[in-house]
Amino acid sequence: MIFAHFSDCHLGYRQYNVDERENDFYEAFNEVVERILEEHVDFVIHSGDMFEYSRPPTKALLVVKEAMRKFQERGIPVYAVPGNHDISMRRGAMPPHVLFKDYGMHLISLKNCYYEHDDDVLIAGCPYIPRFYSRTLAEHLQILARIAEKYKKRILILHQAIDRYLPFDYQIKVSDLPKNFDYYALGHVHLRITDRFGRGTLGYAGSIEVWRVDEWYDFRRRGKGFYIVDISGDEVEVHRINIESVRPHLIEEVNVENMDGQLEALLRKLRSFEGKKPVLHLLVKGKHYNISLIHNKILRKLSNHALTVRINYSIEEERTSEVLRSDNINVRDLLEKAIKSKELAELAYELFCLLSRDEIEGARKVIDDFYRRASL
């Protein structure tokens, strides 16, 4: 029994407000689909954040519809859970995935939490659940663990960050995961991770494109794409399949004191890229410089050779002062001491994490859900 696992496509994301970046995510998705079709899999698993928004643009919906049509023509079912970006917190709202039911997509929800594939394979899971409701998630996983005992092969699909892999922004502790599944198909963490867990293997397939600049370093080490998972034998085998369409990023820094030479070197690097123009991320350092003049100089020199130039500025002061490091602060403990309520402190921490990443819509969803549940 062989299947494909991919995740975190974020279709419809117009990164940096650039048309080409939105199209990059569609191109990566289409390449993943074509490569999966070449592998002759029995089924496909998607572990959340198919879309960037719960109300995605029309093009994103059409791209997924075409992919589902191709899978359906080959008789390949798709099992999916909604991620935090897919979900709207409005009462009665449904994720966009419901549009593809007639194209062979099986959507997993809290009410419809598992499917049988060929009688002896269980595919179970749940949609994204915020950390504030971690107890609900843990209880749901216990129910799935009991259901799983009836099946020879068991797959669990979740869109959650686990404390072992994202210790400062997780929704579930590794100790809450049931240990009787063969493969844990995970999403939400955009890095590619495989690990032994319980009787099987745990896998974060990662995002299919560089959704945030710090993902570039993991991409350089492990690539982006999907997993081919073989659960036929006693040991689960996971094979990493990389795609080629990911747009390159170039991360550099320059100092204003000798900028001309550094910009010439950067220009040579940019010209060396073949195919897609890279996204250039540039940190400018120095003392007492005119940001506007420097900004215009950089753009005149480099902008024609990069898709977009993202510039951050660091002005060094004459007097040095102690820097407060965020890794020395336990935000959760500070909130709990200040609020005097563990429940409300967890809500505040969830909002802090979302807002620190500029996920305004996600913060609204958490607040709406909190007040909706409080009114029940």
C-alpha cells in the first residue's frame, strides 16, 4: 500500500503583493500533482492549509479542481484535513474543500473523523484545533486510538505543531499523540521532518513553496515537495520527492561603509541565476546613514535583476545598550502571572503568537471561536 503525503500549499497567497509569487505557489502545486501521478499511488493525503485564505481566489479553486479531476480520472482518492488558514470561524462556515467532494476528495472533520480504505486501512484525523482547546484535541485523539485498534494499517492526519518540533508555538504535546498508528501525516510546520514514533513513523511534509524567508535554509538542506509512503511491510518507508519549480531566494547583508563593492558582488550573484529571478532579502548595516538615499541606490542597482528586493535597515548607535533577547523570556509564564487565569493566559498566548507573525485573520478566528464557545 503506497500513498503520497503533501501539505501546506497556501494557494492564493500573493506574497510581497507580487503576481509572480502567487503564480509560484500554483506552479509548485501543479508540479507536485504531476509528480504524484507518476508514482502510481493508491491514494493521496493532504494535511492542511491547502489555501492561504478560507475564502480563496477563484484561480486557487480552479487549480485544485483541475488537480482533483486528474486524481479522480486515475481512481486515486484524496483524504484531507483543513488547516488553520482553510478554516473560517463564522458559525456554520465550511472550508473550501467541500467544493471538491464530487471530485473524490474525502474531507475529515470532527464529526466525520475517519475513513476506511480497502477495509483494512484506517485514515483518521481532525482539522486544526488551536492550543486553547488542546484538551478537546487530546480527547479526540484518544477516541481515534480506540477506533484504530480494529484495523491492520492506521494513518493519522493532523494539522498541528508538536512541542518536540516547535517548542515555542505548539498546539499539542507529543505525549498526547496516540502511539498505535503506522504513519502520522502532519502539517502546519513548514519544515520537512521524519521521526520514529510509537509503532510507526511521523512525517511533516513541509510547505511546497517558501512561504516565509526562514524556510529557505531548510529548503537548501531538504528540498520541498512531498513524501511517498509505503506501509506495505512491517516497517514504514518514507521517500522524499523534491520538486524543481521553487523560486530561489538570496539572503545577504551589506554595510554602508563599503557598499559599492558589495553591490557589485551582489549584482554578479543575481546575474548568475538561471530561470526564475530570485527574491533578494537584504540587510543594510551602518552608522548614521540616510535610509532614503541608500534605498534608492540599491533599487537602481539591483531591482532589474531580482523579482523583488526586500530591504531591512539596521542603524548602529554610538552608545551600545543591553539587548533584551526574546529567547530569555518565557512569554507564557509572564502572561499567566499577569492574568491570574491559566485558561485566559493560553488565549492571550495564542493571540500573541499569531499577531507576532502578522496573522491578523487567524487572531480574529481565535477570538470569534472563544466567544462562540463561551456563549454555548
